[in-house]
Amino acid sequence: MKNSIIIVVFLASITCYSQTKEITLADIWTKNTFKAEGVIGIRSMNDGKTYSAEKADTVTKTKI
């Protein structure tokens, strides 16, 4: 029991220590560190209720 408490405290201190980097505006806007990536082959339709997906040589239209 005592060993498991020591291990938990050790792991918690490592994760707290590793989270000390500050986020700057350069990270967000210049370096694109937090850039969102899309899904290849899926496109939203103009009606906002359906999407199309490419699979091999076909395109399917599906309602959300």
C-alpha cells in the first residue's frame, strides 16, 4: 500500500512538472501548433444536413 502511494505521488509530480510550458500567440498563429486538421474525403453539403464521402471510385451522400 505504501509503495503504491509513493508511485502515485511520483507520477503526479512528473505530470505536473511537464505541464509548465506557456502557450504563446506565436504558437497559435505563427507556428500553427494547435492547427485543426480535416478528414480527407468527407465534405459537408450546403444544406448542413448531409455530407458526401469518397470511397474508392464512388461518392456517397449521407444524412447526419
